[in-house]
Amino acid sequence: MTSPLSSPKAATPATAAANRAVLSTLDFADRRSFDDARRGFVATIDPPVIRAENGRVVWDLTRYDFLDGDCPETVNPSLWRQAQLTVQHGLFRVTDRIHQIRGFDIANMTIVEGDTGYVVIDPLLIPETAAAGMRLAREHLGDKPIRAIVYTHSHTDHFGGVKGVVSAEEVARGDVRIVAPSGFMEHTVSENVHAGNAMKRRAQYMYGSLLPADDRGVVSVGLGAALADGAPTLLAPTDLVAETGTEMVLDGVRIVFQYTPDSEAPAEMNFFLPDLRALCMAENVSHNMHNLYTLRGAQVRDAAAWSDYIRDALDLFGDRTDVLFISHHWPAWGRATIREFMEKQRDLYRFIHDETLRWAARGLNAAEIAERLELPPALANYWSNRGYYGTLEHNVKAVYQKYLGWFDANPANLHPHPPTAAAERYVEFMGGADEVLRKARASFEAGDYRWVAEVVGRVVFADPENEDARALQADAFEQLGYQAEAASWRNFYLTGAQELRSGVAYGGGGGARGDMLTAMTTEMLLDHLAVRLDGAAAAACDAHVALDVDGEERIFVLVRHGVLVHSRRPQRADVDATVALSRPVLARLVLGALTTADAEAADHVHVSGDVAAWRVPFDLRDRFDPAFPIVTPRILGRMKAVVP
């Protein structure tokens, strides 16, 4: 289906009233955040549009010019305020010798002036935006070389632009050092490769990348205006930080590191610049409530450890810090302001952690705790604790998940039917689709959009071709999106509504590519091949293959019992085949860019033994659909992808 059932609709009276009510619950007269977000402005590019070498637009803040107006009924006023803050853009002076590029990507790039050049912290998501930021910085700060790069953590928006500011050759010659937390490469690869296809599809929902930018579409992503549209790059670190107290001098800049694994990212670090009295808290604090579980999909984060790291940073550096800067949003100046910011972020995550476990101990499940828990006013009403990215509701569920898992101990929930089978039974029990929709329309008129979204979803999964059901659920999603304070929730709801009306829009392939593949070790490539192996198709296979990679390493691969096992040691006495190949060829085979037949024909592999055996692990790799449905069933009633 390629033509919409309907276009986005206006806010209902119930939504308009809900959004007006927000104005009386928060102090919108407090404009200090706007002053801080604009403080130190030096210059920007006009218009704020960045293009790739081929002319393709990769960043365009003019799409958000509509934010200059008053908040419409279709946007939560608190989110509108945050959206206005996150479109501030340009080069900003943080303090002596420290500047930031903000609003050129979802994240910030920080530039510290060293003795002979620059130390660049977090070079954005893609090379084009990072290069544009450095051009602007050099215009105003001087045309000096980059001497070091610091990756604060293992999320792509903090390293993906690295090749826009330095080259692999400069790093190889030792002209540029790259510093990162221990575990950086392992977590970068595991997060972006093994779950890459599913994560990228979900990220399209979370970041609203398939939505128009307007007051009925995406207005922000909470952490920043948007994601830049391009291909991230990666250069491996030359130096790793594995413990708190590690000190380095980068081009004359003294840095004391605080190692914070399993906080906002699996590999992350804060650091203090003692000579500049400046503290970088990476993404461990930000001007919103962050995610303990990110909706695009990731491992649950440790709220207690996160809170403790903020406490420790205050203890270690608080009394010597005059300015705090971070990987998103704007800095904080003055010790009193910094202490309040860090303490309230510290206590935010600690409260969510402790209260969730307290109520769990009293017998409540995750949904029940999320529905009843409220932050103390001192935390809830603090602008930098508002849920623009993470929310109290889904963070509570994250803490419960981390300690107690998905099961709530009620045996009724131990072995439920999968969504389609359950939906068919629910709809039958409720008197059929027409009766469900009749009642749901009355609930919609009453403003009970949560219930409409839930109950009509049963009809959609029972009969995905029911246009009335899809239209009504889309309308409910839309109103929930309009009311959401969290940009992530708004974008999920509105993308779901769009796909119910118009089908699945193709947004590009998922999984690993380019530098991510180059960075993968042979073991990582084979781990990913094991994930992609079609277990059912391989269940009857028994193949033992030796891979000679680049003439430097031999790894044995065994496919048996529907799984792939690899080891540096033989898995049984004999091998069925020995294959000589290069790592780039192995990577292409693993990712499906090269077939075994084509590899043989092009003489990319040299096989001795049973040719059929070496093909088994590669020919039985699954093919992943990068545009799989989310709001309709995966198999039944699949809507055709809309390919631009």
C-alpha cells in the first residue's frame, strides 16, 4: 500500500487541553537555559546546511525554522522548549582555550587548544559535519593541526566523524593520538554489528528519521536537533584508559581521567582539565533525563553505578571545577550551579533505582511501579531532569528488567500466545472487529488514547488489512505523540502512525559496513556469522572447516546442531576443508556482499578438501530485511516497503 489512509491530523480537544495544562506545571518564565545555550557564541555557518562532496545534504537545520514560533497544540510545550534549545548552533567559547561546535549534529564536538595544535573531543557522527565544524573553528581560532582525539564513549555519534578531521595515515605515523576508554572497540562493534539490523530499524522510530520536520512530525530528538545523514567512520584508539586517576598530557594539555564503565555507555569516561579548571562529564550528565534503557534497543544500564560515578566525579573534581561541559547540550558555569546540576542528576538515577527495587520488594511488577512512581518535586521540576530522551516510565521498567528480568512471576504471563495468535483470540472474545472498533471509537472520543492504541492493536494484528483499525490506531498513536514530553516517545508514536497509514518506508540497510568491518577481528566476524546462521537450516549439517586468514591465523569453524562454533583449536580430529582467504574477503562473505560461488570464480579463495563443506556456514547465513514491519505483523499482511 503506497497511498496514505489519511494525512496527519490536528490535535483533538483532549490533547490541546493536556498540552495547555503543562504550561501551569513548570516554570516557563525561567530562561536561564536559553542564556546558557547562547553564552559564548562566536560564529556559525549561514545557512546551517552541510553537504557531502557529491552535493547531498547531510545536515539541514533550516528544516527546524518553524520552531521560532509559539508552541502549537500538536506539541507538548516542555518538548517545544527543549527543541528550541537544541537548535542553537555554531562555535561557542566555553572558557579559556576550550570551544565547542554545537548544533552541527546530534552531539557536540569540543576543541581544546594545546601547545601546538588542537585536542578534539568527540568528533561527531559523520565526517562531513565534523569537517564543517573544524573549518569554522580554524577560521576563528587559527589554522593549527589536530594533535589528539578523545572518544568519551562507544556510541557512534561521538566517534563517527573522526575521518573528517584526521586521517588514518596521521594516526599511523604517530602524528595524532586517539584516546578512548578500555573496551571501546569491543563494545562499539558488538552494539553496532550483532544487533545492527534490528537496532537501526528501531532507531528510525526513535529518532523520527522517516518523519517530516514540522509541528505534526519530528521537532527534536531530545539530546539534539536530529541525526546527521551519512556514513560514520572509525579509527581505532592508540591509548586506552582503564582506571580512574589515569593522567595524560596531550599537546601540553593535562588530563585526569575517571573511568566509568557500564554507565551511559558500556565503555565511557569523564575527565578533568586541572590547568583549565574544567570538567568533561561525557554523556553521564545531560540537560534531560537520560535512558536507563534506550528504546532503539541496547543492554539495560546500571542506574546505581551511573549515580555513583556522578557522586565520585563531584568528590574528585567538584571543588576545583569552574566550568562543566558535556557531549550534548550546553555547559554549566559556576561551582554552585555545577554542584546543583550534578547532584540532581545523581539523585535522579539513584531515586529511580532505589524506589523501583523498593516497590518490587513489596510485590509490584514493572508496569505497576512505572504507573505509580513520581519524582520528588525538587527533582521533577528541575528542567535538566525532564524526560525528553529517557522517561521515568521506561526507566523504571529498565531497573526492574536489570534485576528481575522480563517475567513478573504471574504464571499467566509465563507462556502467553505470540501477538497474532493472541490478537485473533482477543478479537473473537470481544465480539469481533466491528464491535471492538465501535467501543474503541467511543474511548477515542473520551480521550483514552492509551487504551485505544492497545485494544485496536489487537484488531490490526488479527487482520492487518483492516483499514478502519489501522486508521483508528494511527489516530490514537498521533494524539499520544502530540502529548508526549519525550522526543523519543513522540517519534515512536508518530512513526507508527505514519506506517499504519502509508506502509513501511525504506530507510536504508542495516548492519555493519565500512570502517566498522575493518575494525572487526576475525573472531568478531565469525561471532557475527554465527548470529546470522539459519539454525533450522543448519540443524542437520556437520561441517568442520579450517580458515587460513591472510596466511597469519588459522581458525577452525564447526557447524553442527544448528550452531556455529569457532576456535583456534580443532574441534575434531579431521577437517572437511581448508580455505585460504583474506580478511576483507571473509568480511564480505560474512556480510553477504560476496557469495561463495563468486568468491571461487574470482579466485578470492583457495579451497582444499570438500568444497561443499566450506560453503555451509556462508550459504546458510540469513538475509535480514532492513524494513521489517513493527506496527503490523511480521508475516501476515505484510505491507510492501515504499522504496524512494
